[in-house]
Amino acid sequence: MTETTTIVPASPAQRALDRLAGIAIAIAATALVGLVVVQGWQVFTRYVLNDSPSWTEPVTLLLLATAMSFGAAAGVHTNRHFGFYLLAERLPAALRRALYVARPLLVAAVGAMLAGWALVLLLDGLDIKIAGAPMPQSINYLPLCIGGALICVFALNKAWQALRLGPVQGA
């Protein structure tokens, strides 16, 4: 039994989410380029100048958290994340539809949990400075908080699409 895919013109909200995902990808890519530059500088100053700066490690960790969080959020938006589709393909249509709705709701719950607890940790360490860099110790939780919120928003959109349109190819 094959299912048909319904093509629906993108709504203004969908176009806004597409733009937001594009911005998330751009931020993740910029963070990766920054990571390469900072680590390159670290290696050069350590092995050529024999005077390694102390700020490179905390900045590297921040860039890594940014690339990971924003990249994961964009992956949720584009369905490029882990999915266990074999089970869904073997279920009856009604259960399959329920699974297509439940799966993004579970992802949204995980994103909301990440955003919430990352915010708690971010706020908890704002007044403590990182050794070697003029940043708060908890700054690495900022991209995790934003990325978790984006994961939640993108997953809720996928759940809404599944409710509205039924099973979608690759959803």
C-alpha cells in the first residue's frame, strides 16, 4: 500500500520557519568556521610563538555548543535527524498517523526541556567569570537554550503538519 503526498503551498508561517532554519544553519556554519580559525590560532601560538592565549579554549567550547545546537535545530526542521521509520511503516494507518503526530511532540518535549534547563544553568552562572576570557562561566548554555527552543518550535510545526495533512513523505 502506498500513500500519496499532498503538496500544499507554503504559508507565511512556514516561510518564516524556513527563514529561521536558514538563519540557524548560517549561525552553525559561521560557528564552525570560527572554530577552525580559533583552533588554528591556538596551534600557531602554541607551537610557533610558544605563547598560547588563554581565551581560545572557552571560545572554542562556545563555538562548538553553538554549531551543535543550531545545527540540531535545523536538522529537526528539515527532518535530517534520527528517525525509526520501520515501525511506522508496519503499523495500521490510524496508528501510523498517531505515531506521525506523537514523534514530533516527543522531540518538542525534549527541545523544551533542553531550553528550560539550559536557561536555568545560564542564569545560575552569569555572575561567575570564566578563567581566561571575559565571559560568564555559563555562556555555553546560551546556544543550548536557543537551540532547544528552536527544536521545540520546529517540532511543534511538524506535529501540526502531521495533524493537518496526515502522513507526509519523510516526516
